[in-house]
Amino acid sequence: MAGNGPMKEAWIKAGDLPLYTRILGDRSAGAPVVLVHGIGVAGRLMLPLGERLSASRQVYVPDLPGFGKSPGPRRALGVPGLAGCLAAWARSAGLRRAAFLGNSFGCQVAVELAVRHPGLAYRLVLQAPTMDPAARSCVRQVARWLKDLPGERASQAPLSLADYRSCGLRRLLATFRCALRDPIEEKLPRVRAPVLVVRGAADPIVPRRWAERAAGLPPNGRLLTLSGAPHALVYARPDELARAILPFLRE
């Protein structure tokens, strides 16, 4: 599945903060898709999926404040702050209505945005949503992350490590603590937009029990499982993931 034209780069304001943004595809296609990255990493890990989706619609891949190339406030933003910045960024980008696809912690930001700005998100794709309420502790999450690492693509590790160094240990840990305190299970029932939860069957961070519960909480939610796949499907299985979610985006 090939992309549609070269990638463009732009700095788009989220209030006072400029967010580095990659734009792929043709805006004249279907409703745009915004890809929201996880903790510590940046939008470039979402690019393999973005390139596949751009064959049929325009795709925006921002770096959230303080991550990747985007500057952030001195103090790390929590989930509400990041979602507020993302909503302000979307308005600056001229996006009145878009699908939001989050990976891992990006799902928490996307859900917060959908609850606070229901008219902005017409579809949500939650690819490996954190945090599982049954493992809401640093020790359990790190143990699951270590268990997932062997299943991810080897080329992901150097990219992730470089992004971790870029955002800094203080911001990384502060954001992680905010993620642990964020009760996504209380927000999902308030999401008006259709929600598709996508899980890799080999993902230890998002076990089947939690994925099934997460998909059952929104009024219009469903679950899709990809066999033998790890946590970061956006990078490890972009072709398969794009084929799986496009019918949902077209509904």
C-alpha cells in the first residue's frame, strides 16, 4: 500500500507552543487522520502506518509538546494538558473533524480529547491502549514492557532510545507517572464517537482481558485482534494494521 505524494513538514501552533508536524497524503481525500504517539517517543515511530494510510486520506503526525522536535513547557504536561494542546493544534491546522489514532499512551491523550472536544473526533482508533487498571503500577508496567521488547522490530529500539534521550529522563518519568494516574476506564463510557480497539495477540502490555473491557466500555466500541503481533503495531505491522482499520475509517 503506497503513500500519496511526498511528506510535508510544518510547525503548527498549539496555543503558544509550535508543534513539529508531518503531513502526508492529499487533503481532498477522506476525512483526515491524526496519529498520536506514545510516552517518550515521537511521531516518527508512527510514520510507517502514516505512509500506508496516506494512500487514501491525508495524515497528520505531530510531535506532542516536549517530545521529538516539539518544544515543551519546562514542566511536563499531564494527559489533560497534552489533549488540550492537541485540540488547539488541530484548530490551528484547520481540522474541524478528524479521526484520531493513538498508540499506547497516545490512546489516553486521544480519549481525553474525544471526551473534552466531542465534535473534533469523529472516529477513535485505540491501538494498544494503556493503562490496564489491573497493572497500574510502575513495576508491573515496566515488567510488561520488558516482556514485549523481543517481539518488536529490532530497528525500533535505536529510534526509541534516541527519542527518550531527546525528551529527557525527567519529562519521561513525569509523563509516565501522569499516565499511571489517568483513569481511562472512567472516560471511555463518555466517548460519543465510534471506537475501535486494536490489539496484537502477543502484546503483554495490553492483555486480552483489558482490551475486551476497553472495547466494551464506549457506547459504540469494538475490538480487533491481529494474530502474533506485539504492542507497537503502528511500527511493527503497518501494512496489516492499515488494511484492518481502513474499513472502520470509511464507515
